[in-house]
Amino acid sequence: MSSNIPRSHPRYESLMMRERLASGFHKGFVHETGLIAHGRGEAFDYLLGEETLPVADRASKAAAAMLLLAEHPVISVNGNVVALVAEEVVDLANRIPAKIEVNLFHRTSDRVHRLVSRMEEAGGKGVLGRNADARIDGLGHDRGWCEKKGIFESDVVLVPLEDGDRCQALRDMGKTVITIDLNPLSRTAKTADVTLVDNVVRSVPRISFWIDKLKAKSECDLLKLRDEWDNSSGLDMVLKNICSRFQKD
Ligand code: PTJ
């Protein structure tokens, strides 16, 4: 990476994330609009105090329960996710276990190949995405392509940084949709079954943590965790937390 950011810089972590995105852009992983999407995410992260809120942790626990209950769980990754958390996604997929599929909003064959190769380099086995042979119902755009044995046949799908339309289309196909989105007001956040309002760099390892904690639990306990989660109350709690920050000092 080009800039030598000193570890002592108070915003070191945040600046390093920018570096990873910029480097991912130069390697052809990240779409140029992915840099803009990251900026929006950064602004919301600032408002959240750049930490995992207790409600986001509860969402991670519910998400882990759903992924463990799933018959065909799939983790969908795009350019930003690969640039930021390739190794962490592979680790999570191994723990569940789940398939990984590269699925893009700005789809080109070149980016799909680069991203699948990067996920394989990170240790991913059988990473899907190159052989898109099915379509997400109702999406008349290249973002509708997916693999039959991946997202198309999944019952539970984790889609970090997802587009609102596609999130709705996946739900309309009867899938349980878990998303990670720093913007609690986004259509995706409101449409998903579980929304982790948190940074993908914190939330993917947090789901892995809960997978390990919950793995030995009975199906009945997992079902209880799943059914207790109320996404719209979770989003309200995040918004209250953000508002309370403006009232401080
Ligand atoms: O790689 P592609 O072609 O699939 O394109 C990926 C992007 C992200 C460009 C595409 O999916 C897109 O345009 O996404 P949106 O509609 O801008 O939504 C991205 C959402 O992710 C926004 O609500 C951001 O606030 C949020 N976000 C950005 N960075 C992070 C994030 N959420 C969690 N962690 C982040 N690091």
C-alpha cells in the first residue's frame, strides 16, 4: 500500500480501511462506486462511535443461530467485502460450514474471476460465482445472475453491503436474508430478516464468535434465538443510540 500511515495516528484503523479499499480498487476488486459506498458507511460508523453496539451483537447472535439452522447457507461477497474481510469470510464459512459466492452489483466476468481467485488465495474452497447459471427472480439486470448450487438454492443467505432491490428479491424467493449494513435507514436494512448495523470488519468475526458459542446448542434453543429476533425493534434501538449521541455534551 502506498501511504505510510503511522500506527500512532488516532484514526489508524479507519485510515487503513481506506487504504485496503483503494488498493482493492487498483487491483480490480472494488468498483469505483464501492469507494463512495464505503464513504457513506464510514459516516454512519462515526455516528455509531466505531464500535459494536449491544443490539448489533444480539443481531450477530440471531444471525449465527439462523446460519446454524440452515440447510444450504451461503455467504455472498462483493468487491468491498473481499477487499476488507476476505480471510474473515473464509474463516466464518468454514465454521458454519457455508458456501461462498462472489455476487456482484456491477457484474463483469473479469471482476468475478479476480474476486473468486482472491477468495481462493484467502483459503476459500469451492468458491462460487464464475458459473452464473441462474437468476434471482424479478431482477432484470446483470445483478440478477447467481449460481444455481449457491445463492439460487440457498435457504439462508448472508449478504453484506447489499442493494435494496436484490435484498427484497431474495426475500421474495423465500430466503432468510441476513445483512450487514452501517446505514440503519437503508432499504436493505429495513428489508432483511436480520440486520447487523455494524462495520463488516467487526461483524464478520463477531458472527464467527457466536457460531462457536452456539454450535453445541439444541435445535430448539437455536429456533428460540431465531424467533426472538425482531429486526424493526433492533433498527429502532440503533437510531435511538445515534440520536442520544447528539444530545451528549
Ligand atoms: O462490488 P459490487 O459491484 O457488488 O458493488 C458493491 C457496492 C457496495 C458498490 C454496491 O453493492 C452498492 O452500491 O451498495 P450500496 O447500495 O451503496 O449499499 C452499500 C451499503 O453498505 C451502504 O448503506 C453503506 O452504508 C454500507 N457500508 C459501506 N461500507 C460498509 C457498510 N456496511 C458495513 N460495513 C462497511 N464497511
